Amino acid sequence: HPHQAQPPDWLAYMRTWEEHLANGYRAGASDSVARTGYGADDSLLGLPLRTDPGVAFTAVTERLTYWRGEAKSRYTGQGWTEPEPTMLQSRLGEPTPELAASSAYTAVIQEVALADSTLNRFLLAGGTITRVDALQTARGQAIPVDWVWKQAETDRYVMPALTDPLSFYRLEARVLTDRSMLQRDAGTDYPAAVRERFLQLPEALPERVRGLARQITQQAETPYAKADAIERYLREHYAYRTDNTRPAATGEDLVDRFLFEQRAGYCDHFSTAMIVLLRASGVPARWVKGFTPGEVVASEKLDDRTRYHVQVRQQDAHAWVEVYFPTAGWAPFEPTPGFNGESVPPTPHTGT
């Protein structure tokens, strides 16, 4: 990978690569059980889960964060889809105006060494990536950092399909460390593109779901208050479990079934339900997937900063929520019981 080489013309290969990616939720799964892990197809959620303890990657990080992979925006009633991605050459090092101006975010340096080959074509990070310092193949060869591309619709950072697979990377990400700052953002002046995409709901969404959204948020006056109320309601009124669940059947809605009949589920159920309730309340939100912080195996002090060495397994795969605030951009929320959200020590668990 000489630095003077030109990036390959790889966009035509993108769809083929996505379709053939060996992904966690479907690979090795029967028709009735899925395996924990990071997958590409999220169009049919709700299968019971079988835990995969395999190591996904190891990392060194200055904060214990969720590892964000991508976001999806279109809820179908059975799962999440995304239109054909628009590929943009990343302008890393240029945080969005919201990130640059907000004191709620902290810059964190993270290093990732991949163990699972299904993860070697995109970057996982603790927040919004603002700089990539190094990319390396399994043979120790450097890949130019300006070869990183971004999928505009999902905020997923990917590598050209014709480069050698990644094995290691080092980057800087902006991580939300003070969610209380969001309480000051009472604005609802959302851009038209945000309203159109992130308030979308299926026409057939049952009315009782909208009614529950009104009930939960009736005392909430701001978008943050609504998000906080819905997050707390789901954590307090529903149980976490990975078995005794199934996808929505024809004519059913996944969220409706979870909220009023099943009343128990895992991260896919809780995160999807929170987004649907938020959108029904007029608050833009999107579905995000990646991994929880993982297990801390060592730590060290370096220049008055602690560096955590973590091991992240496929069973740490997870989904959560991002809510849009006009002055702060996208901010994470965690509605699943037993999980603590960004920038906190990991919580032991048995599935996603």
C-alpha cells in the first residue's frame, strides 16, 4: 500500500461485499435461533439468541465506551433497513459544528486489534470519529488513512473493498461524557431532512403504541425530557431476556408485540421500541448497533491518563438509540435494563 497510490474505484463492489459479508446475527443461525454478534441484515429482528463467546476484537481506550458501528433509519414494523448507501470520502479531523461547540463531548484515543474477520472492513469507535492515525493489515503493511470512506446515511466508516483486510487501527473519537448538557437544548427546529428521515413510522403502526407514547411523555416539555422519560419507562417496566421471543409475523408489529404482549426482550426490542415511541412523540431518533465496552483485562497510567485494555466478544454485540438535538447533534440513550450506556464500566451479561 504505497502512500502515493490512488484509492481503487471500489464503489461498484460495495453492494456485493455487504450481501456476502459473513455476519453474526445470521451466520450459523437456524430458522428459529440467531447467534449473538455484529450482522449486516437487521430486517427481521426478534429471534431468540444463542450466545457466541468468540473474541471479536481487543482494544486500548482512554474511556470505557460503547463501540459504535453504524446507524439505521427506516423502521418497517419487523426490523430496520437502510437505502443504498451514499459513499463520501471522509473529512476526518473536521468535527461537525455541533461537536466542536459542545462541551458535552470529550476526545478519546482508541486502538483496536481485530480478532474476527467479519469486522475487518469498517471501523468501530467509541463515538464520532474525528481522526484516524493508523491503519494496518495483518501483514503489518500500512494503509493510507485517507482511504477511509463514510456511508452518509449510516455514519459507518468503511475501507475500500479491494484493499487488504484491516487488522489494527488507531483513531480519535468524540464521546459524549456529560449528558446533562443536553437538557439545555429545548429546540425543535429540526432540518427538513432530519424530520423526513428520522420521524418515519409505518402507516400500519397500531394506535395503542402512539397512545402509550402520549402517556409516557405527557409531563415532558422538551425533547430531552421526552427521551429521558421513555428511556426510564422501558428500563423500569420491561424485562431483559434472550429466549422465548420471535420475529413479528405478517400483519404484526415488532414494537407493538413487545410492549403489550411479550413484555420482555433484549436490546433489539428495547432500542427499537424507544425509537418508535420517540418518533411518535415528534422527537427524531435512529437505531445504532455495535458492541458494549467489553471486559477490562488490564489498565495503566500514562501521562495522568488511564488506558484500559479490553477484550470484546461477539456476545457483547448490542443495539441502542441516538436522539437528535439541534445544538448537539446525535446523542446516545440506553433503554435496555442491565446496560449503563456510554463511558462507564461494562456490565456482565449473557447476550445482546
